[in-house]
Amino acid sequence: MFPVPVLPPPLAEAVAVVHDLPVDHVAGAEERSAWLAGLRQIVDAAESAFTTVLADFDATGDGQVLHAASTTQSWLRGALGMASGEA
């Protein structure tokens, strides 16, 4: 298991904002629909950013350099707890 990196301030703040969303107060079909659409946009934007940074991470061998991981996939599994198929 590799150590999980400390999040830089902009990412830590974004995670905190999403974590603190008042999802337990969403009522009614229209509001739930709007929340789902908005949350999907957040997930999609995060996946896009993740993929962009991951491409650079993989190309430069950062997992191998920082943690002696044999591959980027093994670093993703060890540091981020991703399943093999997802990594």
C-alpha cells in the first residue's frame, strides 16, 4: 500500500464543498432531477481532470519514481484503492 498524497488546497476545498452539500434535504422529483444532473456534471468534470493528469503521471512514470510502483496501474490500486479493472 502506497501513501495517499495530501490534496493541494484547491482540490481539498472542492472535495469539502461537495462533501458538505445538503443532499439529505433534497425533496421532490424536480429538485432530485436537478441535483442528479448537477452531481453528474461534477463527476464528469472530475473524471476529465483525473484522466488528463493521469496521462501525464503515467507518461512520466511518477508512480514508479515516487513509490517504486511497478506500473501506474499498481500505483492506482495501492495508493487510491482502485480495483484492478478500474485502474
